[in-house]
Amino acid sequence: LPQYLEEQGLSKPEEIVPDDYFRWMFPRLVEHRLPRYQEIADRFGVVLDATRIDDIHSETEFLELICDALE
């Protein structure tokens, strides 16, 4: 918060425009979390055949796609 206030030339949190703060903060949060997201993907991620996405019209078909990827 202090960094944002300084960069934006604000003197107190009450001056913050919430939407502006969110646009400033969100990319920083994602960047900070990338190593954790990568760890989760490495442990639990599944690669799907994207060419089959257009053929999915039901929950059952989606689950079949996931099951095929797990095999």
C-alpha cells in the first residue's frame, strides 16, 4: 500500500480509487503467485487436447476429455 500511495502521489488510503488500485495490484499478485501456480501445475496439471473442445456439449463429454487426458 505505501508503494502504491507513493507511485500515485497520494497521501492517504482514503484517496485511493478502488478500480485503479485493483488494476495496479492484480498483475503484481499474479507475478508473486506464479511460482506457486507452477508448482500446482507441475504436481496436478493435466494437458488437454484443445482440438476436442469444440466437440464438447455436455458435462459427460467434458469429463470424458479429462479422463482421456489422465490415461
